[in-house]
Amino acid sequence: MKKKCLVVTGGGDCPGLNAVIRAIVKRADMDKDWEIWGSYNAFNGLLESPIRLMRLDDTAVAGIHFKGGTIIGTTNKGGPFNWPVQLDDGNWQAFDVSDEMIKTMQKLNIQAVINIGGDGSQAISQKLYEKGVNIIGVPKTIDNDLSSTDMTFGYQTAVETATQAVDKLVTTAASHHRIFILEVMGRGAGWIALNAAIAGGAEACLIPEIPYRIDNLTKLLKTRSDGKSGFAVIVISEGAKPVGGEQAGYIANEPGYENFRLSGAGHRLAYELQKTGIAADVRVSVLGHLQRGGIPIAFDRILATSFGVKAFEMVLNQEFGKMVSYKYPEFVSVPILDAIKYYNYVKLDSALIHTARGIGMCLGE
Ligand code: F6P
């Protein structure tokens, strides 16, 4: 009987997930001892009744490398350590059902798991590893906020989408002599914002790592547009906040989801600017999930494919409890624990920040 390796995609979707899945299947096909299965909607496929797994063979993964999303589905809710159950009184309560899930995996002869996900998913990988599960992590997120790897796949596609949005806003801003604010994703890290701002030639960029002062922005904006001529584009990360202020958002009231949902940074900034009496009209565009959907660019397809090949080779080498990592120009394995220990912020002394300052971009400091 063949050994089963279970593939899981967890957290927010991300361009390149399908390319990882396809590469795992193709690499596994070279080793006749293994077959690959996918769990629907992260680990939920194992936790639901009836169980929902999908056999991932050559036919299932044919031609999926350029498709967005994930053919096995994903979710950022629930999971084995936080499984929401509706009680008789209608309220929801989360339970740790990891032991039951591990027993199910044993019954199904699942001997290895490849968990493709960001920091939340890799925290689950680490806990399962500590409970004896043979698990490998693959770093995924458009936010690029996972440490221990030079980059995550999906991030460069998100930067490309955000840059195209800046390009489009520049033409409408210039025609109307307006100030445009583009809010992009990234959670607590400013990677997408800063890269798109540099690539698109934005005048200002506000990121979570540098709390902004509205005066510093208005000084610049007054020199850029008087409402009759000139224009400006500001890229703001969803996690940006003013000096002394908090991130904009709300507690998501969804069973199994405990995260603070970032929302409103762009509109708050527009309000703050208008309060200063700035002459130009201010408009806000929120790019949102457009950054997560759609086809991955070539760079991400290649990175994702390399991650998939390396992940299955780590299964063969029994490098469990480890995550695939891109350390240019190599693909190596690192402890999952290291990857989740530190958050990958944009470093203030990095070349990227130096470049932004070097072209006179206002970072709100
Ligand atoms: O982590 C990826 C991400 O897209 C973040 O950039 C964003 O804050 C969050 O997920 C949005 O989550 P949801 O899909 O639940 O709205």
C-alpha cells in the first residue's frame, strides 16, 4: 500500500498556491511509494463529517500552475486547535480537536503533511509537529510578513497588481488635479505598499513600521497640488497608523476567526487631510482582495514550483518540523519555530527605505 501525503492550503488565498500543489504531485510521482491527497478548506476537510479529501494525481493538477486561488480550497477560520462548535444556546465556542484529527489521519494512513500557509497556518504546523505529526511547512502570503525566508510566493504578484493600480490612479489624479490615496493590504508589514509606491512613482507612502505625522504629509501635498494644477498619489498600507494612534479596523465577529480585521486606514487619512483645509480634492481607492486573486506572475509561479519540489523532497528526507525557505539562490529547510518566532517587518535601515528616501518620497516621518 502506498503512503499518503496530505496537502493543506490554509489562511488567505494567494497567487501561486496551485503551482505549489502541482509541483508536489509531479515530484511525488517520481517516487512510486507515495500518493498525494488534499484536504478541502485547510484542515477542515479532516475535521468535518463526512471527511472531505481529494486525490491529487497528474490529471487533477494538469494545467493549474497559472490559475489563481487553490483547487483544494482554503479558510482562515477554524482549524484543529480552534474548532468552532455552535452550542444549544446558539453561541459559538472553540474547541481543541487536534487529538481526534490526528487519530483520523492515522486511520487514513496519512504519514506526512505539507501545510502551505502563512504565520497562522505555520503556528498550527508547529503545534501538530509537537504532537508527533510528520509535517512540513511551505511559506505563503501576499503580505511577505513571514520571517526565515527571503520571500513568500504571491507577494510579487500582489506588488504587480498594486503597482498597476498606482499607474491607473496617476492618470486620473493628474487629469483632475486631485490627491489620490490607494490603500493596499499587508497586515502589519509595509512590503506591498512600499514596493508599489516606488514602482509606481507615488509621492508618499505610509507603512505600519513608520507611524505618520499628518503635518509632514500636508507640507508636501501643498507643494504638489492646489486643486487647479498638480496632483499626488499616496500609497497607504492597511496597517498604517498616525503617531500616537491605532491601526484602523474592527474585531471580526465570525465564528473561528479571532483576528483584528484591518480596514479604513485610507479613508481615515482622507478625513485627516481634509480637516487640514487642503485645497485639492481627495479620493480614496481600496484595492482589497484584488491583490489576492488572479493569475500569479512568472516569478511567483517559479518560486511556488520550487517550493513544491523542495517540500516533497523534505518529506522524502524526513525533515519534519521544518519549513521550506528561499535563501537566494538556494532552497533550504529551516525550523518552523524560527519562522513564526519573528514577524518580518520592513527594516528601517533597509535598502528599500533608503531608496524611497533617496527619491524624495514622503514616508510621513
Ligand atoms: O494575510 C493576507 C490578507 O490578505 C491581509 O493582507 C489582509 O489583512 C487579510 O488577509 C484579509 O483577510 P480576509 O480575507 O479574511 O478579509
